[in-house]
Amino acid sequence: MNTVEAIEGDYLETKKDNLIFDVKGLFHPNNRKICFLRFYPAPEGDRIREGVKYKKIYDLKDRYSLLREKFPKYLFFSKELDLEMQGVRNEDIKQIYNPREYLKTISDKDNLTNIEKYSIMICELFIDDGGIPKDSIGITGSSMVNLNKHDSDIDLIIYGTKTSLEFQDNLKRILEDPNNCRPYNSKEYKKHFQWRVGGSSITFKDFIKSEKRKIHQGKFHGIDFFIRYITSPEDWQGNYYDYKYKDMGRIKLLAEIINSTDSIFTPCSYKIKVKEVLNTSVKSSEINFDNMREVNSFRGRFCEQAIKGEIVLVEGKLEEVNFKNEKKYYRILLRDQVLDKMILLS
């Protein structure tokens, strides 16, 4: 599989400010890459890279606030997405970091750090026991840009639609075998709960319904790992300019999942059938809810959230989607850490 520059899982570094961004999505404008701030130089930072202290920033609102205050050039309004986005112009990019290239680089090293050693080991396990081609897996996250801490996670990217779906089935067996690769236990789920949905109104009881079934995350030799799956380029429909999104406000509804095949991927997608609209800022006369087709998210917390036939409570941003000015439908985008939710009901 050919490497496509600057897609989900890649990181990039800016020339002037030495900021590190994580690339989001599969499509970008012609003049810049859509990406979100992840690390920035700061005297109080607890990570050191080439003699410079860096600080990690996770909360989406905090990322926007910092850029607006100190680095506004990395914010722009996308007419296509109808949303203020973070992004770096092509001429301001110093380097793009690729997970597959990083795996190759550390595989050739003699003196490995602890996180590098176990990252390679889990990749080899998934290649040997999971049937993943060597060029279809990579290592992303803080270690890829040399900003990891001693307790950092192992973040993996698996590329290819068919490869990902087949491996997901094999992963069930791998997690059951005696190989130091296992799902989370009850105590770890409670800690995970605070990190995933802290600040929201979601209860642990609702959280664990979906979370306990997810297999793209767990522990390897005591280290947290998280897998992100990326579809094959031939399955990417259109390009950045083929889609026009319109913000319609917020919506809360009950829906039946009619297809969950793409729930493992980033971005994840669920095809839905609306059962009941509970609350919306849009007048019912302005939208045909029979044309509400899907729930989407770029956030890993919503992967593997529900399967075909299940009923879910969904609350998020309502968007009108216009594809190539020919096909119009509606979707719910799950983006906000606190407000957005997808809860399994039955």
C-alpha cells in the first residue's frame, strides 16, 4: 500500500513556532492540512525534546483557546465544513511524521527505549498472529515525535479497509491468548471512564455498556494501547471540496443502528434510522428526518459504540451534507467532549 501524505494518524511540525499538530481526517484544502494542536513549547512543560520543554494539550476547547491567544494564524474558517478549524498552511510545515515510517526507523535501531521496545513487540504480535501485512501497521502518538513520557500509551494505526476488518476478528482471539495482550479490567475501566467522558452527564453504567465490548484498546505488558483503523484510499469518496456541510444546530434523538461496519474506523460512521426526535433547535418543518442517514465522529471514544440492530440515544451537532451538489442528506457529528453522546439503550 502506498503511503498517502498527511492523513489521520500523521503528525506535523511547524517551521516558525515548533508546534506539533496531529493530522485529522483524510481530506484537506489545497493550501493547508487540517490538524489539531497537540504539543507546544512551554517553560512549565513536562516533556523535553532536543533541549526544549513541551506541554501536551488534550481538551479541544483548550487547543482553540491557546491558538486564538498566541498562534491565531493556525485557525481558519472552512466554508466547506461551516466550522472554525485548526490547520497549518503547506508553506509553514517543517516536517510530516508518518507512523509507518516511524515503525521502520525504530525497527532498525539498536538501543531502544522501553516504549519503543514494547511498541515493536505488539506490532510483531499483530503481524504474526493477526495477519496484518508489515506495511499496513504503524506507530503514532507522542513517541513518534520524541515527546513521550515513561507512562505514555502505545498508539497504533492499521491501514486498509479489508485488512482492518479481518484483523478486528483476529484481535478477539489475540486478546484471549496468553501473550500479555488483554482487555481492560474493571478497575481500569473506571479510570478510563474519567478520561473518556469526564465532565459530561454520562453515567458509568451507560459508559460501560459499550466500553466493555470494545477490543481496539487494552493493555500490553501493562502498557495501555489504542488502535485506530484507516480505510483504504480507494474507499475514500470524493475530496475535500466535494462536500459542503451546513450547521443546523443541535439535536437529540433515538435511532436504530442499521449498519455499523464502519464503526471501527477513524472517522467512524454509523448508518441509522430515526426512531424518535427528542429535542432539536431546528423546526421539524425544515428537515425531513427520513433523510437522516448517519452518525459520524473523528473522536476515538465513539468507535465500536454500537452494532447493527441496537437502539441508541444520540446527541450532537446536526449537519446538512451536500455531496457534489447532487446528493443532500443529514448527519449527526459527535465532536464535543462534554455535550455530545451516543448511549446504548438496547
